[in-house]
Amino acid sequence: MASASEEPLVESQPTAAEDDKKNLSKKAAKKEAMKAEKLKRQQEAAAAAAAAAISSLEVDPLSSNYGDVLLKDLQSKAISGRKWTEIHHLDADMKDKEVLVRGQAQAIRAVGKNMAFLVLRHKGFTVQCIVTVTPELVSRQMVKFAASLSRESVVDVEGVISVPGIEITGATQQVEVQIRKIYCISKAVPNLPINMEDASRSEKEIEDAKKEGVLLVGVNRDTRLNYRVLDMRTPANQGIFRIQCQVENIFRQFLLSEGFVGIHTPKLIAGSSEGGSAVFKLDYKGRPACLAQSPQLHKQMAISGNFERVFEIGPVFRAEDSFTHRHLCEFTGLDVEMEIKEHYFEVLDIVDRLFVTMFDSLNEKCQKELEAVGKQYPFTPLKYLRKTLHLTFEEGLQMLKEAGIEVDPLGDLNTESERKLGQLVLEKYNTEFYILHRYPLAVRPFYTMPCYDDPKYSNSFDVFIRGEEIISGAQRVHDNDFLTTRAKECGIDVTTIETYIDSFRYGSFPHGGFGVGLERVVMLFCGLNNIRLTSLFPRDPMRLTP
């Protein structure tokens, strides 16, 4: 039996206050540990920053091989005599040769600290360049400089051509430039309003990716036009406007070979050249004037001036409130006027041979450009005949009637009827390029010559590509009295065109001609869906900039 003085052996329990004290001690210890860890990280970061700062202060013995070129060194101080190579000339035959190229940095990708890839672009052609740390040639600082360049900056690269054993999918040229020197000539802003990769995508590519659950970004038309300088750098746009240049060049060279003379007519005139009210009116030193809707009146006056055959390439202004896919307020007109010996078909013969020559030349000489356009805007090559199809307006109406479409025999064709007729012609004659002639007189300008056998019709014609009109032409009225009568009948104030009418009082040759829009020819030949794609800086009712 235990003595009365002994206490039972029972383990004591901590009080609530002691528990709180113990928990606080643990939290405090944990807090202190976290503070210590944070301080350690800060010290490590500071040490790394200090090391980087020291490193940046170190003189790179290869610093002269890279960097930003100062503006003062680009102010045409001296000619160095260095030989430049265009990117599109780089090929496997140049293996191991040293080259100097200039282009814009389309893509930049760093691979660690010792290597970076750049894709340079110029005139729509691209080449892959590689900068790799190499003793006595390339430093880490040089790699870092190359990797830090902003996209679209203009860069000079000196290097050696190498030929990889595999296809280069990210560039047009199947060679690489091993960079030895790299200099930035002009920096682009870090954040571009348009990503060139996005701007170069086709709608089909975006849709196909969407079906596979991948979201690809495109660029809408308004954004493209707002930043047109960037947009025109895409391969498709480079192709479009180089094709456009060729269209103009072929037009000029063909007509020169046919005895035509190039002229330039005024764009400031006293009255409407086409009739109607769709003109841009302005004040000309206190007198009313307007911008020319076409060179029509003055090219006819040139025929009266004994030039026999003339053409003009120049701006045309139309103040129409048209928001369609094929109308602009300003476009480039390709105009022709010529003497006629017996029949206005002499003009149609020029149209036929001119455009067949043009199509043949574009298909032969612009293959790369057409391929670039087709990659972003897929289209089928234009179908045309060696001898262009001629149909009368009445024959065209009969084809539409047989297809269940009724058209006013003395009216004009609307857009839907034109497209339907184009489809019918393609199915029956296997051509997308044809001439429709002998239009109703009521839908033609006042200076159009009526048909001899039926004055309700005229010696006029339209030309179509892919079901859309690109050319209007006709034999002109060269008799001044009849011309005055026609002008009054069409509601034109003859006092505004007195000098034009007077030019036919002194003896004038029978003549005819036509006008075509440069942008519309390119649009339809390339199967594009909007004329704004073929105007460098389009002007429509809503756009006056850039």
C-alpha cells in the first residue's frame, strides 16, 4: 500500500496557454527561416546582377563585328566599294563564298546563349542566317545582340554560305548564311501593329487549322490598309504589285510596237468628261472645275491633232458613293484612242491581241509572283482563247434568256447578269475572257457612235474577265453638230466642253478607243475578291489615308 505522502504517477497535460505559446514559437521559427531564404535569394540575385554588370563592362574583342550603325555613318559619307548580294541570288553554287546581304529581320530565335537564328527578307525572298559562338569569330555578346533585334529591323549581314542537307522550310532560299558580322541599320519598334506571319496567312489555312482545334490569327482588310507599309511586305502583296508593274509595262510596250504614242492629258478640267454628277468638284482660281473622270475628251482631241494612235497611263477620279468590291474613287486608267479606217472592230482587234499578249507574258514571266499570290489567295489560272470570242449584246441576252434570266433589251447588264453570262460563256466556249459589243445607245456616253442600221444600239463594246467588266469602248462621234446634239440630249452643259466640241470643227478622222482600270485587270487575272488588294494606297468613299 502506498504511503499517504506519495502522489499517484499521472502525466501532466499542457495548458491552453502553453499550446498557444508553442505554436507561436513554431510560426516564428518558420517565418525567420523564410526571411533567411528570401535574403539568400536576394543576395544571389544581386551577385548575379553584379557579375552581369561586370561582364557587360568587359571589352568584347569582337565588338567591331556587330552593333547599331549610327545615323551619321549612313549619311552618304563615302563609297566603300563593298560588293552586295541580293537575297534571291543566294544558291548552292555559292557554297563557302563570303557574302554581304541586307534585309529585314522577319524572324528571330535564340537557342541558348551560344546560338541564334535569323530569317532575313528582301523583295519577298528570304534566307536563314545562323550566328554561333566561335573562337576569334563570334562572341556571346554578338549572339545576344542578334537575338535582341526587333522584327522588321533592317540588318546588314556578312557571312559564309553553307548548304544544309535538309530542306529549309522557313525560307525561300535553300542555303544558310553563317554570320561573321551583323549590323543594325534601322531599328523597328518592338511591338508591331501587324505580325507578318499573321498577315501572310490564307483564309483556307486559318479555316483548316480551326477544324483541327488550332486557332490561327489573321489580319482584317481595314487593319491591313491602316498599316499598309507593313502589309505590302507580305509575299502575296509583293507578287501583286510586281504583276501590276508588268501589266502596265506590257500595255505600254505592245502599243508602242503598234505605232501608238504615249500622251499625258490634264486632270483638272472645266466640266464632266463622262456626263452625270459623279465628279470631284473644286475651285480653280475662282472658277468651277473638277477632277477628270477619264482622259476621254483630250485623247480624242489628240486624234484631231493628227497623232493617229495614242495611249495614256494615268490617274482617274470618280466621286461615286460606291462601296463595291470593284470600285475606287481613284484608280489608274489604261486608255487607248485610234483612227478607224472602216469599222470599230479595228479597235477590238487591238484589244484582242493586246490582252492575249499580256496574259501570255504574265504566265511566262511572273510565275514566282503568281505562285506567291496563289499561296495566300488561291485561284485557278485564267482561261482564254487564242482568238478572243466576240458576242453581240443581243446574243448575250439570248443566252441569259435561255437560262431563265430576263434582261431589258435596251438597258444595261447588272452585276448578277454579268456574272451569270460569264458562267454561261465559260461552259459553252471554255473562256473567261470575251468581248460583248453593240450595246444599247441609251446606256452609253454621249460621244458614242450609234449603229448605222438601228440607232437604238451603238458601235460600242465591253470586255469581261471572269464574269466582270474590265473595259468599255466604242467608236466615237466625230461630227461636231451631231456631238453637240448628243451632249444636250444627255443633259450636258455644252459650254463646259466647248473646246472639245470645237476640235471637231476643223476636220477629224473617224476614231474609237477604250479605257481599262489597271487595278481591276490585276484583280481579275489573279482571281482576287476585292480591288483594294490591287491598289497600293486605295481611295474609296471612306478612305483618304494613309
